[in-house]
Amino acid sequence: MSDAPDLESVVPDLESLLAEMCTSVLGEDSMPIADSRRPSAPIGISRLVVHDVAADWYLAVEVRACVDLVSALATKLLGVADPAPDDLLDVIAEFGNIAAGNVKTLLCTHGQLSLPASALLTTVPHEPVESVRAAVDLLGQVLELALIPLTRTAAAVTDARWPGARPEDPLLAHLMPELT
């Protein structure tokens, strides 16, 4: 990565971003968590990749929450008493999409954002040392936002789905030649 942003310096902004997201999307207040609490398993996770085209760096943006919190959010947002697994995936993906869009705006002006990939996992994934995170207490549970620097060849980059891009797309070939 070249000219990648100083991620440690944006942690307070990430906490504000999470709190504002909770208020605007859910109408719920949240409180920043200063300690090392993490979402408990089973967990819902959403990952998007930000690519700063001008500076040529990549960053994974992950939103994580325990499945109980994702279920409560799905109930509130979708108005269903017993959300199905697909509902949970849709809700965590949408939270990831909102957070990643805000992170992209915060960190770069010439950014591209991948489509969200979401999953329900039985264990909390290992977090790379170089990542930064912010977390809030929402409805008594942890909602976490993590930023993970990536290399151009990282699996998260090569597996990311980019809007409108097809392997034969000339724009994609120009931006990321080794991926086509």
C-alpha cells in the first residue's frame, strides 16, 4: 500500500460513525466501549473493501455483532418476530455497507467500494495485528467496526465483488491488471 491513511488516528471518528449509525438507522443510543470486549460467538459479520484508486491502497471494513444482536436489529428493521438466517445476513450486510461508505468518505476522495460479503460464523475470526477497531454497546451487546489494511494480492481483495466489474471489463483491467 502506498500513502495509506494513519488508521490509529481515525479511531475516535470510527466510534462517532458507529454511534451516529445506530442513532440514524435504529433510533437507538449507543455508548463507545473503551475496553477490549468483542462480540461473542456465534457472530454475524459483513466485509467490504475500500480501494483508494489515486493512492492505490486497500482496506477491509468489517462490521461484527453477535447473532443475538443481529437478530434484534433484524426484528426492529424488518418488522419480523423471528428473522430467518437470510434476514440476518441482509441486515449485517446493510450495516457493513453503511459503515464502509462512511469510512470511504472519511479516508479518501477517489475511492471505490466493493459489494458487501456477509456471513454467520460459529467462532469470532482472528483479527490481524495491524487492524484498528472501534466498538459500541448497543442494546447491551457489542457492535464492532474494524479496519484492516490489505495488500493488492490479499484474498479479501481478490475475492471482493466490485460493482459493475466483470473480468473482461476494460476499466477493471486498467485499475487492477493482475486480477483480470
